[in-house]
Amino acid sequence: MRRLRRRWLRLPPLALATAALLAVAGPTWAASGGAVRVSGVDAGAFPELRVTVVAPAGASEPALAENGRPVVGVEASNLGQAKSVVLAVDRSRSMAGTPLADAVAGARSFVAAGSEADRIEVVAFGRRAVPVTRFSASRSDVDTELAALRIDPQQGTALWDAIVLAAGHLESESGHGRVIVVLTDGSDVSSAAGLEEAVIAAQRAGASVHTIGIPGRDFSPSPLRELAERTGGGYHQATSTSQLVALYERLSAVLARTWELRYPTAARPGEQLELTASIPGTGQATKTLTLAGDPANVFGAPPNLLPASAWRSPLAPVAISLAVGLLVLLSGLFWFSSRVGTRLRKRLEPHVDRAVRSGPKRERHGSRGFFKGIVLSTERMLANVKQFRALQRLLVRSDLPLRAAELLYLCFGLGLLLLLVGVVLGLPAILVAGLVALGALAPIFVVKFKAGSRVKAFDNQLPDVLIGISASLKAGHSFRQAIQSMVDEGAEPGSKEFGRVLAETRLGRPMDDALAEMAERVGSKNLSFVVTAVTIQRQIGGALAGLFDMVSETVRQRQQFARKIRGLTAMGRAAAWVLAGLPVFLALAMTVMNPSFMAPLYTTSLGHKLIFSGLVMIGFGTLILKRIVAFKG
């Protein structure tokens, strides 16, 4: 015994301090060094469970099993890669002097040991809880504010208010890694909230609370233990403030090896769960718990159709499934029996008279009539809306076989489809909103592109069409015969548009009105100029052949001038495209080369605001550049 005591006294001071710290920390950290451990389960967002697993350093993502069955749909996040952390530091009057200095030193060491992608906020609480900093990835800013912490001159400790405040700020943070680290040396005496409110706030924010207690005169570890256990965190206790630096460093190391696993459970409140977390080649850990709560409060009271005992029976799900299957089977039988008459009519149709045969044909198209009725009702309802009429003109100009209401329903359906895809893939809200906007506007952009291409093709062939009409007039043909020759020998889209003019004149419409309608329908400025000149010449009289030659030459000169202007402004338009596309290209390239560096931009609320602001500024700048290089002649 004397030899052992002498060897103990000969140990270096660092070894003695480490042994004392392990004795203080207890089994919480001693058991987490090289084995898998389920440190907590949070059921506050039921039916979603949040399981906190501490794994060995460098281990892969843990697999989770519920009551022996592998869990599917698990969302895992490693707190060592990126997390949002709130450091809540007690600055009450009992922490005056060395305790506050040690607490600040420990918090600063925690900040220095964290991941570069961590976002940290500091909350100080004395008589009241106040945010010292907002969430920031800048360690220097957080370190400066921590070093400037001072004792609250007023008496009081608002511990639970600090937890509620921190949880409220964490709710606005995107991403799943949310942690609250709170240090205190006393009991709560001045909070407006209580322990239960603090637990509910942390559970609602999806945050795990790690508590650090310093025993003192009014210190009680039980509430801190309960808070940490119910939120999936851990409780750590130091016998003196001199151990806080080492304790914070150990806590940072534990968080670096901590995984948060979220999944929707099929268990009901009151049932017992056995959760098993396993890592291949490392081991596994099991935690058994009973889900709190009353099933009636979660799922609602059972219907009064049957006694309450019938709904609690284990055979109730089977009976309900059989009833639903029977109803589906009966509906299928009714549908097939209703189709028998249709098949019989199809077989008899070749052998009956056409007058009798016309009835079933109308019935066969009844399903189309339902959708057609919806489309017609929508068009009647939106007939006086300016934007809807513009959409109708755009569809006519693009020569697509679609109604404006059908295009609106197509936009709505595509946007809804991309919304479902984004939600299923778990994309951030800003990306889902972008996908929905892209899906809703993509059909309109396609129609607009098609209309622009058709107008450009018409403008390119317009001088040749005018020369052809002039040649026909010089050969002795009438104006109608000259247009007919362009319809027979011309190419699309000119031949089709002039064909519609002739069809309208055959129905009794005046030629001048038909030509004006064509100019408005096509949307070409050159065509409008030609139609105006021809209409005036037809009204006052004169040689149309010479007029068409002159107008054809004028149109060619206008097109050459427009091409020259387009060439002179090419550099400005290219600059607009480069300035608009360069930030997007650089963001994508940096994301591919260094995803962790760009992760805060995509996973935090501040990053989403920066993306939105950047897109708005890019759009505004592109609009200004476009107006600078635009020319209307």
C-alpha cells in the first residue's frame, strides 16, 4: 500500500489533473471513448424521433433499428461537420471574479476547437437573458464578445429564459445540427419561463442541450440533468471552475463524434421502443424507452361507430385494411360491369345504321367534354383580364394548338410536380421555391420563344413575298390572285398567314380588315408598316406593283439597319450576359471545389438571404444593361 501511494504521488501534475477530470465527468465520457453510445432520444416532435448517437472518431454513419427492424428514411447529420451552436454563459453575481474568467476561457477554447462551418451565437444571462452576438461563422467576432463579458450588476439567474431565447433563435437556422451549451453555477430564480417551457422550446427547435454545472451554495443538478436527458444532450459537472477549459474541450471532442438521426416512427404513445444504433466493425448500443403521451391526444378520439375497445384491439388495423380492400374491389367490379355495355355497343356498331351509331360516339367523348368544359369556364372567367388576353395573343402568334387556359393548367401542373420532387428530395426551401417558379414559367417561356422565332422567320421572308406579289401584279393578276400565288408557292409561316386572309375574305370579310387582323396576329412591325401602306394605296388608288417594290426595298433597308445596330451593341449585350452569369458560374465552381466552404450559403437563413439579394441585384443590373443597349427604330 505504501508503494502504491508513493507511485501515485510521483505522477506528474498533468496526469493527476486528467485523472481528476475523468473522476468528475463520470461514466458519461469514459464510456464514449471507443464504443457506440446512444446518448439521448427526443420525442418532442412526435411522430418524428431524434436519436443522438456518440460514435468513435472517424466512424461512418450509424445504422438505426427500431424493435429489431431497420429504420428507413433516416436523416443523419454529423455535428462535427457543421452545426449551429448557442453558448449560454451564466454571468450572475455568483460568477464574479475567477469563475467568470474561467467560464469565458472555456467557452473561447470551445469556439476555437469547433468546425469552420459552425455558426455560433452567445447568450449571457443574469437577471435577464440577452443575446450578446447573433449567429456568425466568424470566430474572431465571437471570441471578442466573449472576452468582453462582464458580471450583471443586478441579482438574479434567468436560466430557463436563456434556454427559451436560444431555442427561439435556433428555429430560424436551417440545417439539422442545433446545439445549446449552457453553463451555470446556481438555480433559476428570475425566469419568466419554467423548466417545462425550456424543454418544449428546445424540442420544438430540434436542439440538444448540453448542460455544465458548477456546484455552489444554491446549485441543484437535477433540473439540468432532466433538461439534457429530455433533449438528447448530456449533463457534465465540474468540481471547480479551473476545470472548465478542459471540460469544454472534451465537450467539443464529443460533439465532433456525435450523430443526430431523425426519422418518423410508426409507434404509438405508450408503446415501448428498443432503439439500436450500430456501426459495422465498431459495435452497437441499445436504448429502451417508453413513448410518453396518450394515443387519444395524438390521434384524436376513436369514432363512436364502434366501442372504444374495438379500436384498441390489435386486429383493428387488419379489419380496417380488409374493409378498404373490399371497397376497392367492389368499385372495380362496378366499373368493369359498366364497361360491358360499351364493349357490346362496339361489337354491334358496324352492323347498325349511322343515325343510331352517332349516339354512342357522343357518349364516348364525354370524358374529354368534362376537361373541355373546365377550360371553357376558365376562359370565360378570365376573358377580361389583360394578362390573360396577352397570353392568348402569344399562343396565336406562336401557332401552337393550345388554349390559354390549357397553358395555365400546364404551368400549374408542372410547378406542382417540381414542388413534390423538391419536397421528396429534401431540398432547401429556397431551392424548392426556385424549382416551382421555374416549372410554372417554363411553358410560357417556351411559347414566347416559339412566337419570337416565328415572327423572325416571317420578317426574313417578307421582302421576297412582297417582290413575288409585285411580280404577279405586273403580270396582270388581281391582288387576290397575287396573294393566292404566294399561298400556293410560298413557305411557312407566310403562306399560312396569307391563306387565313383569303379564307376570311371568302367568308365575307373585307380585304383591308383581314390584312389588319393578320398584322396584329403576327406581331411584326415591318408587316404592320406594309399593311398600312397597302391599305392607304388601295383606298386612294394607284399602281400597287410599284408600291410593293418600294415597300420591299424599304423593309430590306430597315432589316439591314437593325442588323447593323445589333452588331454595334453586341459587346454591350455580351457584357450583360457575362456580368449576370459570372457570379452563378463562380458559385457553382466553388461549390464543386470546396463544398464545406460554400455550405453556409446554402444551409443557413443568412445564406438564403444573401442568395436572394444577389439574384435581385443581378436581375436589376441585367435590366439596366439591356435598356442601355436596346434600340427601337
